[in-house]
Amino acid sequence: MLDHDACNKLQTWFEDRWSDNWCIDISNELAEIIDNSWAREEPIPPYHIYLNIAYHLSQEARAGLSEFKVPKDFGNQLLAFQTAAVRMAAHYLNKRGGVLIGDVVGLGKTLMAVALARIFQDDHGTETLIICPKNLVPMWEGYVHRYRMAAKVMSLSVVINQLPETPRYRLILIDESHNLRNSEGRRHRAIQEYIEKNTSKAILLSGTPYNKTYLDLSSQLRLFVPLDADLGIRPERLIRDIGIDEFNRRYQCSPKSLAAFERSIHADDWRDLMRLYLLRRTRGFIKENYAETDTSNGRKYLTFDTGERFYFPDRVPKTEQFKHNERDPKDQYARLYSDDVVNAVNGLSLPRYGLGKYVNPAPAKPPTDHEVRDLKNLSRAGKRLMGFCRTNLFNLLLRRSACARSPS
């Protein structure tokens, strides 16, 4: 410090506090804080860093487990993994206005959705509008009666005509929500407008929320998430590739919006987004984290409320053997394995799945780095898809041959 007056004032201020009899020596406390911080002399073990990350990433799940309780009249009908999912889904629904329960088929999504709707019915007095395919209407009406839900069941086929005249329901439950993958469809628009008009919360159920593209996911989220809403996160991988300035120039939307994520083709970006709305567990996850082990045979099982055990099936691949005679011209299996058929299948020209072969080697405008990566992926995918198509064609010929030989 070159300003002597300021230097003298600072020295006086420091000496006054250093000599103050009422001051408390915190040297040891400060040293302990430094030793426990990132500035410590001893490196932090990577496992401790991992635990810290896991703790923060699971904060919402832990909050849901402690914040909500399943209605008592469900008794022990929900298994442990279902109860945990209901509580976490309740937290998502309460915090963000919607949740997508995407557990694989057979894990009880329907019962979990009923319990979730009952939580909000008991805690907030909400009534539920259940929208489902026509063939599932009787099933849902049975659940409504059995679990005393304040709910109405409506077929997806009539939403265009009936939703505009339907009174306000503060909770919308949509079964088989993957049927609404087309955000431009009339049914999608009718449901989205109803939710927006009535500020309803949404529960979506689908065992296959993702089919062809990531837009399948965003179309379902669009039902209750406005395109320009601030999500609090950005598609970081996309922005890292092209830069924030280029992103703003190209897309002219908020980088923290659903519209921004729809521009990304990166799985990491969509994983970050769906972490806010999606609950999805596989049988393998349930088997590893919730199942018990039978000591007599080593198999995993779940215990129902009746005391009955459900054992997870063990998938054991088996090779089906069959006889064929290469010398018999009437043997269809032998003919399928003949060199003529195999060579014909391998020689198929499939331009649609070999687009990498049609890339202009000397374009007028050189491709960008991002486009170069896409072209390389296109070439690799083409080879895989051609092999996949040939294998499928060969299997199809085998099945048709088997059908032709089956007794009527």
C-alpha cells in the first residue's frame, strides 16, 4: 500500500482489534476449518468426493422420502420400492408441477399412480382426471372405486370434444402417455391447453417413454412444462460444443428452457433434464437394491403383503437344435443355409442404411467440426444397420420356413 495515511489507518484498526481484551482467539477453529476444506494439505480421497457428489445428487430423493407419507388404507399393498417411488414422485409433483413415472412394465406403475393421487387428495383436497386408452377405462374405474379416489375417468379418444367442457381438475393422470409423443397432434394440444388453463399438476405413466428420438420425451413434458419456462439448468454439452453466443444466434431462446433442450442431440443433456421429472427403475435395479436372497438356492425374491414370495426369473439362453440334410433339395432349412442364399443376403444393397457412402468427398463448403462428427457416426451406423437388416431378413426367412412346415 503506497498511501501512508490509509496504511496507518489499517494498522491502527488491526492493532485495536488484536489488543482488544474481549476478542476470542479462533486460531484453532480456523485451522480446523482449513484442514477440512479443499485447501487442506492432505489430498481428499476420491471416494469421499464420490460420496459427497452422491449425497447432493440424492438430495431430492431423500427429501421426498421424508416429506410425504402413503395413505394408511393402502396397508402393505405397496412394496418397499413402490413406496419409495411414490414418495419421490410426490416431491417432484409438488415442486415442479408434474412427474413421469417410467418404470418398466410389470413393476406396478398403476398402483403407484393411485397412491400418488391419493396423497394429494388427502393432503390438498385435489380431484383427479384420469385420461387413458379406451380399453383401460374399466380397469381405472375399478381402481377409483376400490381406493376411494375423487376422480373421473376419460378415454383418450374423446378428449378433443369433451375436455373443453370438463370442469377444473387440479390433478391430471395420463396413462400410456407415450401415445402423446406428437406435440402437434390435436389430442396433445387439447390436453396441454386444459392443463395450462386450469394450472393442473400432471402425472404421466409410460413403460416406454422414449422410442425414436429425444423429442418423444420433450413432447410429453410439454403437456405441463411451458416451452419458455426457466428450468434452472442448461444443455451444457450442446453449449460447450457451439458456444453460448452461437447458441443464442441460432436458436433465439432461453438456454434454460425446454426449447433449448430440444435443440440438443446429446444424451448427457437429456439425462440432466429428465433427472428433474422422470422416475424409472428396471427389474435389475429392483433386484439389486430391494430384493432379498433365498439362502437355500441363492435366488432373489420380493415378499408380498400376503407373505407370498415372488422369485425373479433367471434368464438362461438355450440353443434350439434341429436336423437338416444339405443333400436333400426339399429340405427348406438346408436350402436357407446354402451358399446361394447366404451370398444373396450379404450382397443386398441397402442405400437407406448406408448413407455414409453418399457423402460428397469435396463439398463446396467444408463441414463444421460438429458436422464432421455426425458424418463419421453416420458411416459407422450404416455398417451396423446393414448387418442388422441382413440378420433380421435371414431370421424372417427362417420363421416363414418353420411356419410352412408346421402342422395345421
